[in-house]
Amino acid sequence: MAVMVRRLTGELPRLLPLPQAVFQILVALADQDRHGYAIMQDVAARTNGSLKLSPGTLYGSIKRMLEDGLIVEVDARPGPDEDERRRYYRITHSGRDIAQAEADRLTVLLRQARAVGLTSKRA
Amino acid sequence: MQSETRLTLGARLYRRLLRLYPREFQEEYGAEMARLYRDRAKDEGVLGLWLDLLADVVRTAPREQLTVLMQDIRHSFRLFSRTPIVTATALVTIALGVGGSTAVFSVVHAVMLRPLPYPAPDRLVELFEDNPRANRPMFRVSALNYLSWTERATSMEALAAFAGSAATLTGDGEPERLAGGTITASMFGVLGLRPLAGRGFRPEDERPGAERVALIAEELWRRRFGGNAEIVGQSITLNGERHQVIGIVPRAFREVGRAQIDSAGGSPQIFVPLSIDPARENRGNHVIRVVGRLRPGVSLDRARDEMGRIAAAMEQEFPATNKDWGVRLETLYDSMLDERARPSLLVLLAAVGMVLLIACANVANVLLARGISRQRELALRTALGAGRSRLMRQLVTESVSLAIAGGACGLVLAVFAVQTMRVMLPPTLTRIDEIAVDATVLGVGLCLSLASGLLMGLMPALRASRVALAPSLAQQGKGVAGPSGTVVRHAIVVAQMALATMLLVGAALLLQSFVRLQHVRLGFDPDGVITARVALPRAQYPDAARTAGFWRQLLESLDGMPQIQSAAIGMTAPFGPGVRAGGTARSRADGEGIGAVEHIVSPGYLQALGIPLLAGRAFGQPDGAGSPPVAIVSDSVARRLWADKSPVGQTLDWNGRHHEVVGVVGDIRGADGRGCCGGGLDREPSAAVYLSAIQFPQRTMTLLVRTTGEPSAIVPAIARAVREIDPAQPVYQVRRLRDWLDESTAQPRFTTTLSGAFALVALLLAAVGVYGVLSYSVSQRTREIGIRMALGAQQQKLTAMFVRQGLWLTGVGVAIGLTSAFLTMRLMSSLLFNVSPMDPETYIIASTCVVAIAWLACYLPSRRAAAVDPTLALRSE
């Protein structure tokens, strides 16, 4: 099945390919709003601890992603137990679009690699 | 509880660490990051966490800083492109300042700062003989004294001697006259160098009668022998004799013998062994130069003490030749550098530094004015949350970007300036060919640009960032300077005027000195004379008769040419290259001796140079080879030896030999000298003794030809005349006598031209500065002018009011400048000739110039004030 590479508009195409940290943050925010530490933990859990976002990388990326409009800061808290003082981030439409575009891009790459036998059995 | 304290402490420490990030970033995310620290600290080990955090800060803080910097730089360039004329003026101003400073620094770096290219160069010294009573400071050394020193000096690891000795290379290709040197075998050890190929000289090479060997310089090896190492072991013909090439010496060797006898500024290409035959040497004959390497741990002072004791002992031992002669030691670094070059370069460095300061002040003033008119923009940014430090950072980045851009233009300017300066510099200056804009010089230029950016940006940034939010926004973008802003701008103008005045006084003093130098009485007439040198090889001209024969034939052939007024030969032409032997003249064998320069000349020498004959006669046919030796003395010798009677007919004791004095001639300048050429114009004429070239024929002579037309036109005829007698002899160093003279003033000309140029640029920049301040003042006071005019003020009075304001600032600046000049110009006195560093006329002229230019710069904007239409001015408010 051919993968449709999503058409991006405006400034977004120049952001591709996404840095790994940015992609992982978008993935972490795809299903729910999270604060910084929660993003870090989610990324670590999903990658089995192989990618650990450091604070400088995390907030440096968040700063740029806010400027590029990929995420926004939200006042509403996902649950009643959540810490009021923490800052929560939510993925935007643009963020979702670009994350999907990046995922498509990676899929194409993976398929090409697989076609010539460049992947291991697990991949 | 304890763990909570630890957590708080750790978080606080981490917040400190976060200061490495840009302030905005810190304010935005600092608290979050500290919270994240606390979360992680609960789950992770302290050591691992901190290692991780430190690595993170090191990795990401520079990136965040760079992001902000790039933003600010982009913002700066957008801003600058909106005011292209102001920006271009600022760029040119900085380029002039940085370019000039970098160019002068490149000269200072090559000539003065770079260490000599030898191992442990601080242990290398040059030894001179020194006879203050005979006015022979730092004189060359007698070969026998050198031999005595090598036996006696214990503070020296080794001594080596050298002398200039040009050679004619014949064989494949054109005969070529090459600068060269004779060196002792010990030279390699003293300098700590090895030949590039082959071997150096050995003591046995120095022995009289040893097989003839030669070393060639790397430069000649590459140029003439194509860099082929097989030349080592082959023979070449030097001065008509076969010499075996035994080695190739590295470039560093050229320092030996630079500015040497006969090299006339070229670096030596050929080296042959210096052999000293004690049986044939005269201890009073000072012809060689001596370098030595101090033993490790021996100080220069200790070596000076020891050599002083040795010299005193030798005075007792050899009173006839060594009386009053001492030894002087200088580091090789000091002795290689012309003593006049150092103060001259330092003065230029100071001057160009002042130009840079004035340039910075100008740009600072522009930035101040712009900062004031940008108050509204800055206030807006403050209102939007930018802190003062953020604004400061933005403003300083702007000025530094401007300075770096201007500095880059300046560096391009410096590359061209350096090329021009190399041509202007005296060719005898050490390491002149190494002057270049290299990495060090570029680094210094970059640092200068950076420093200029900070210097000119910090004050405006401090002021502009101190915006009072409410009033600025209320001003609708007009901006006001406020009293303290005006004070700063005025202080800058005063400082500029003071610096410009100092520079102008300095340049005017140098100019006066140079003009006086040009009008000094030479004692001869240099115009219309061409000089050329011919060196006859010993092999073909082994004896006096054959040598004298060549010269007689040549002079006869030249005398027959209609366009030649007179032709002569002499050991040297004044200010030209050649051996300048010295000696001691006495009226009787036991009388007091005076030091004098020896000229061996043909009969027509006085006539060719136009030296006046004061008494007696010139040399002539009676003074033949067989007749008793005769001499002509210069006026100063005559007056000191025979004060109360006529010297003509008296017997002169010259270096222990008796001569009958047949004439007295006027003193001439340029007859003495340490370097390859004659002394400077500023040196008093030296006492001179003239001997007849017929009685004492020399192989290497300077030909002096006075012509009726343009001197250079006769050159082919001279070359033809030489070729007709001996086709193997090249005629070299063919130049007008005037050129040698000009070359001897290259140093003061260089200093004067450059300092003059710097002073003019400084004056121009200072004028632009005062113009800018007044223009701004007029534009800020339009409303006040309008009111004054509406109340009946006359246009002339308004113009005068502004001119007065500008001139008042100028006056204060000039007063400070004159006082500073008065206090500092004495430092320059060694560069001045016949002008006092306090010369009142110069001070008056310089300050008048500054005031006149400032008046013009004030008048133009002031007239605009008078042209204000009161109704428009009031309505616009």
C-alpha cells in the first residue's frame, strides 16, 4: 500500500525532517496534554529508556515548538489531581500535521530499507 | 525532612547553573526546569543526575545563547539597512580606524614583536666597539680584538664574526652581483642553526690557503639553482674564482648581514669563510661585526661587566690602537633594529590608536543619538516584557555587529595599506619582507573591532536601556536627550577634539622636523650625479697596478664623453653603500687622536660631488703610486688638529702611517654610517680623511658621474665603457645620488607621511563629530528656535548661538589637547630634528587648524537653525 505523504502548508515544510526530540514530544502529546516531566517520562517509557530527554533539550525544543505553533500551553488541567503550578502543553493541528508528515516520511524510509533487506528481523 | 532540605538546596544550585542560559529562557523555563529537577531527584541517584544535568547545560546553553545572538544580529541588520547613509558612514569610520591600526600593528609585529628565528634568541648578543671620545658609538670590531675576545671572554658560549662581502657570480647566465657575507665557522653554533643541506664551515675552511668553499642562501638556491640539492658538492665561480658549494643555509641566516656593508638592503645570498690572518691585520682597523651566545644563566649585565674588564685590559696592552675603545653589548634583537625605527613605530601605533578612539567616539555619538530617538521602540519592548539586560544585550549586539562589519572592511583596507607601507618603509629595516596581514594580525584586528564595538556601544546601550517607560511612550516618538545625555555627547566631542589636537601637534612637529631635515646643509651637491658600483675580482686583478689600470682606463673613457661634466671613483658615495673604514688621525705620532672616516678617492671626486676646496689643492697627477702618500682632510679635522696654523704641508699621522696634507675640504654629511648606507641627514658631518685612489687602489669602488642632463640617461654609456674594458664585470647598484639621499630619509618620511595622514583623518572625524552633535542639537531645538524667532530673535544671532556652542566644546577640547601634547610630545623628541617638542609656533598653528575646521563644521548646521520657519516649527509641535 502506498503511503500518502501529507501536504503541508505555510512555513511547516521547512521544519522537516523533525529533530528526534521534537518528534517524540509531539508523539507524547498526541493523546493527552502533559507537563514537561510527564513528557520526559513518556518518551523514556516508549523508547525503553534509550531516549532520555534532558531538561535543556526538552525546554529548548518546547520553546521552538511554541514559536512554530506546533504546541500551545494550556491552562486547563487533564485531571483534578494534577499539579496546578506545572505548565501543560497541548499539540496543535499544525503539530499533528507535521508529526504525521514526519511519520509518513519515516515509513517511506523504512519501506525502502526493508525492500533491499537493510532491516533486521525485529524491525 | 533532611531529604527535603537536600532537594531544595539542589534545586537552588541548579537554578544558579541555569544562569548560563539566556535570561529570557531562564525566566520562562527556570522554574519548570527546577521542578523537573526535584521530580528526577526523587527517582534517580544524585551523582548520575548531576552528571546528566551538567552535560545537558554544556550542550544546550551555548545553542540557546547562539539563537538569541542570531536573532539580535538579524534585527541589527534590518535596523541598519533602514538608515543606509548613517550606517555607511559608521562603517567607513570604523574601517579607517581598525584598518589603520591593523596595518600599523602588522609592521610593529613583523619588525619588533616577533622573536628572532633562532633557538633561545634572548641569549644572542652583538658586540660592538665603542669610542665615545672619537664619536664612534657602537662601531665595528677590529679582527684582532675579536680574536682576543674569543680567547678571554668566559661569559660567552661562543663568538662569531661576520662582514658584508658582495660577490659576482659568473658561469651559466648573466654575471650577477650578489649581496653576501664572510662568516666564521662558529656562526652556526652561535645562532643554533644547521644548513638545510650539506655542511657548515669548519675551522679548517678559514685557514689561509684552504680550498675555496661557499654556502648559498636558500633564496638563491631556489631562484638560480632550481632548488636542486645536487648543487652541494659542485663548483660555482665567485669573483672569478672557483668555489665548492658545501651547503645551503636556511632563510633565518639572512638576518646575519642584513643592513650590511654593500648589501644595500638586500639579504645576503652567498657566504664564504672569514679568514683572519693575525700577521696581516691591523688592530686599529674596525671592519667586522661580532655576535655571541651567552652561556646559560649568564645575564647581559654580567657579560657587559666582563667585556668591560677585558676592554680595559686591552687598552693597557695595546695603547696605540685600543686607547679609549670600550666594548658595548646589545641583545641581537636590539642591535638588528634601527634605533630610530622603534620610537617611530611606537609613535605611529599611538597615533593610529588615537584615530581608532576618535572613530569609536564618532560612532558612539551616532548610536547615542539613535538610542535617544529609539526610546519609544525600546519602551514598547520593555512594556512587552523585555528586561533591561535584554535591551542592553540587543543594543550591544547591534554596535558589535556594526563594528565587526566595519572591522572586516578595515581588514581589507589593511591588506592594501600594508602593501603601500612596505614600499614606503626604509629598505634597511629588519624583516620588512615579513610584514603581512597574517593570522596574528587578523586576530588583533578582530579583537580591535570587538573592543571598538563594546567601547562605542556600551555607553549608548546603558543610557538607552534606562528608559523611563511612561514619558517615552507619551512622547509620541520624538525622544529627548535630557540634560545628562547632552553632557555625554558633548564630553565625547571634547575628547575627540582633544585627541585630534594632539595628533595634529605631533604630525606638525614631525613635518617641521622633516622639512628642516630636507634643508640641512649637505656639504655637496647631489643633483645631476649618478652612482654605480663595480667590484673587480681578486683573481683577475691581483695587484695594485692592474686595479689602478682598470680605473684609469674607465675614468679616461668617461671623461671623453661630452654629456659628462666630471667622473670619479670613491670607496663610497655619500649616503650610498660601501665600506666606510674608520681610523685615527693625529697631527704627530704622540698627539691626541681623533676618529675620522677614510675616503679613498680619485682626483675628480671633489669636483664630481661639488665638495668645496677650502685650502691647498685636490689630488692630481703628481700624487702617483711611487710618490710619498698625500691626504686631504676635512675642515673639522683641520680645525681640531691644526687650530692655529694652516694644515697644508703638515704631516698627518693616519692609522700610524704618515701623509702630507695637500688640501682642506668642507665637511659633508652621509659619510659615516652603521648600516649598508650612509648616516642619516640628522647626523652631524663626520671628520674625514681623503686618500688618493692612485696611491691606494681598491677593487670595489663607487663610480660617481656628474652629467649635464638627466643622470639616468648616461647609464648605458657607463655600462658600455665598463664592458669595453672588461666584459665580465657587472655594474650594479646604479642609482642617482639623490635616490640614496632619499632612501636615508625613508624612515622620517614614512613617520611623517603616516602621522600626517592619521592627523588629517582624525581632524576630519572630529569635525564630523561636532557637526553631528550640532545638527542633532538644532533638530531637537526646532521648537525653541521657532519661539525665539517668533519673539523677534535675529537669524544671525541664532546662527551665532549654535556656532558658539560648538566652538565652546572645541575650545575645551583644544585646550585639553594642547596640554596633553605639551606633557607627552617630549617622548617623541628622538624623532625630531632641530624642532623642540614644545615649539610654540607648531602648537598655535595646530590649534588654529582645529578651530578653523571646527568652525566650518559648526557653521553649516547652525545656518540651518536660522533658516527655520517659526510658524512651521511651532505648528509641527
